[in-house]
Amino acid sequence: MSTTLRILIGAFAGALVGYLMYRYIGCRTGACPLTANPYTSILIYALFGALILGGK
């Protein structure tokens, strides 16, 4: 499997996890920077997923 494909799969999986974290675990007060905003949560987790699966 090519590195680019692994990075894209990791980013997609991370974005999905980020959305699910926001949706089901999220922070109602807004004090949690990773789960209070859906866009931030999706972006950060997509980056984590891409880094984890993209690294060798």
C-alpha cells in the first residue's frame, strides 16, 4: 500500500474518531479545547490519524 493512501486512510479514520468524540463525549461548557468545537476536533484527530498511519 502506498504511503499517500495510508495517510489518507489515517486522516479519514482520525476525522471520524474526532467527530464521534465531539458528538458522544464532547464538552458542554466549552472548556475542553479538543472536543468543544466539531471543526477543531475533526481537524486535530485527522492530523493524528495521518501521522500515525503515515509514519513507517
